[in-house]
Amino acid sequence: MIRSAETEFDIRRSASGNTLVGHAAVFNVEAIIAGMFRESIAPRAFRKTIKESDVRALFNHDPAHVLGRNKAGTLRLTEDEVGLSYEIDLPDTQTARDLWTSIDRGDITQSSFAFETVKELRTEPDVEAGESLPLFVVKEARLWDVSPVTYPAYEQTDVTARSAAERMAAAYERPIEEVIEAANAGELARLWTPREVITSESPAEPLDSEHSEDTTQPEPRHIRVPIYL
């Protein structure tokens, strides 16, 4: 999955090279995903993966344009009060030089991150408060990459819609065909209204409890095509 965030880049110049600083994710901000559910990223969702995963910084999520890597020390990932912050020591490549110029001019202002959900908490919509979609709070994520992007990932693509439908089907234990049919008919509410609330994480679990036992990434996928506007 790919999610985007508007960011204010900090450009740092030094004798040893140029460093790009930004946020790939923002905590506690809801986004509507493919019209099927709301999603937000909880603080500390990246705490474990940034210590264990082999994460790359790419331009436009393109593995042909590597900007940094945390295992090499050229990408540094931290969580702050805003969200997932990154620092990239840019290489002396044409891609990095072009990106630097575009950011300095204000032509590129957004970042995004590719991830998988490890733990999430699902909350049913509060109909009386005017909510119509469930909320998925990502409590732990496995990072693949962070990326300054020309365009943010477009949430209404067929690929994203399919991914969202699969997530809904798994959460509500319904066939994906039923989810897609309900979404197309504007009747998603019937999937959860009569059902008992089920969450993938116990609400009683302390926020500072340990995350999953392992977030080590599997072998890189051979095909992973991001979708842009």
C-alpha cells in the first residue's frame, strides 16, 4: 500500500553533501481510502520497523532511483510529534541533483511511503455523529520505502480499490465479491451494521506494549508498480 503526505522539506547544504529532510507520514490524520474506509496512522506505528527493516529512500517509488538506505546509514528514520520523519544524504547522481533543484524551486512538495499493515484497530462508524465508514487505525506498519514524489498516490485507482476491498473483506469476514458489490451499490453499511464489532487488536492492550515479534522483510518483490495521478 502507498500513502502520501504533504510535507515541508528542509534542505541542508554542507561541505560533505546535501541532506533532504521531510515527513513521509503524519500521525492521527484520517484519510478516506477508495471510498471504503477511513484510515489513520497511530503514533509509534513505525517504532519497530525503523529498527529492523531494510528501508530504501526512492524517488517516485522507483527502485531505479535510489536516494538512500537505512542499512547504509544514508537514510535515517525517526518518529517525532508530527509523524514519520526522514533524513536522506543525497548521492551525487543526476536524479538526486534534479530532485534537489525541483524541491528548492517548490515544484515537488509531497512525500509518501510504501508499507504493509502488521497490526490495526478497527472502529465501527458512529452513525449518530454522521460517520458512514469504519475507521482502520494502523498501530504497526512494516515499511518498504519512503519517497519524495511528483504526484501523490491516487486513492481512487482500480488497484487501490481492489486492495481496499480485500482489506474490508478480511476485516468483516465477507467474500471480496460481496464487498465490491456493496461498494458499487453504495451499501457498504450493510456489511457492518448487523455484525458484532471485531477488532484485530484488543482495546485493553497498552499503547506502549511490545509490537509483533518480527518485522523483518521477506525477499524483495520482483514486481511492485505504484499508481500515480
